[in-house]
Amino acid sequence: MYHKLPHKRYAHTLKFLQSVLPAPATILDLGVRNPFTEVMEQNGYTVYNTEGEDLDLLPDVVKKYHVDAVTAFEIFEHLLAPFNVLKEIEAPKIIATVPLKLWFTPAYRSKTDMWDRHYHEFEDWQFDWLLQNTGWKVKKKEKWTSPVNKIGFRPILRKFTPRYYAIYAEK
């Protein structure tokens, strides 16, 4: 299992997190505990996770945590209405990553897991606009690619086309 972890994405995400929210800090990470939760803890962060609640139906669950920041790494694309949870967050800072919409491939859809699908894959301006309309001010942004070790037209495009978009925003 360990060899299948997205090490490049984790390294980029951790570097971005550390640049905007140095440890020690207390974080509410949206989503269940996962390997990146452990990466954050190993780097000096205290991390709470939501417990698998449907954030579309229970967006106010984020209010029960008093933290320095909320993180949402690869979460908002799975929500039908990310607006609602973004509006409910009371923490003063948010650090999030979302997959960018790629013109050369359809949105991600697992064939085996009905929950592992994307309602949204954003263009950067769309995610910025969503944050703005929920009371956030974007302070820092970054994009990175997600190359794969395969041969073909799409793998070549993935070497040059940004796939992930990271933001740091404040209320």
C-alpha cells in the first residue's frame, strides 16, 4: 500500500501548507483520517478529521471544532454543494487543493466505488469565485502537474498541464 501513495502530490501539498501555516498549528482536515493526516502530524501539526459525515447534508459539523485552520485536500470535488460547508467554516484560514478540469480527459469516476467520484473538477477561476462568494479572500495560489509513467498522448499532456490547484484563503 505504501508504494501507491501519491508522494509527489503529498510533497507539494505539505510544502504549500508549511508556507502558509507553519507548525505547530491545530487543523480540522475535512474528510476521514488518511495517510496525509499522518504526514501532517509527523510535521508538527495537531489534526482533527471529520468522521465521514456527509458534508452536503451536515455542513455545520465544522462548527464544533475550534482550530487555527481548516484543510480540505481533494474534498470539494466530491461534494454536490461545496458552497454550504465553505460558508459554515468559522476558522480564520483555509488551505485547500482541488483537481483542475482537464480538457483532454473526462471527470474522474471510479467504476467500483460509488462515493469516489467527482461532481466538480474546477477551473482555477471557478474555485476562486466559489471562495469569494462564501466570504473568503484568496491570499496564495499554486498549481502543479500530475505526470504518470505511461506512454501516450494523455500522459505527455499530464507532464505539462497543471492538474492540482492549491489555495490559501482567509476570512
